[in-house]
Amino acid sequence: MEELKITWRKASYSGNDGGHCVELADLGGTIGVRDSKNPGGGHINISRDGLDVLLARLKQR
């Protein structure tokens, strides 16, 4: 079985000023979400559909 290389990405318009940012990674069947200020603190997994719903709701705010 081929091992998945995980690449965490932060939004391109997130500055380096220590703001509140999250990072996302393609984990194969799910998307990983973690706190960019605490990358070793673990992550949550969310389905691609779940991420679409989350982002749509955040944009409504």
C-alpha cells in the first residue's frame, strides 16, 4: 500500500502575524483541519461534503 504524503496548507491571504488560522490537508477520503499555531495538537477529519457545508455557512456570517 502506498503511503499518503500529507501536505498542510494555510490560506494564501493568512498573514504571518500570528492570527487565528487553520490549515487543511487532503487525507485521501477526508480533509484534515488543524490549528496553524499548534500543528502538533492534533487535527479533525471532515468529509469533502462537510467542508463544503462548513465553508458555505462561514461565508454567510
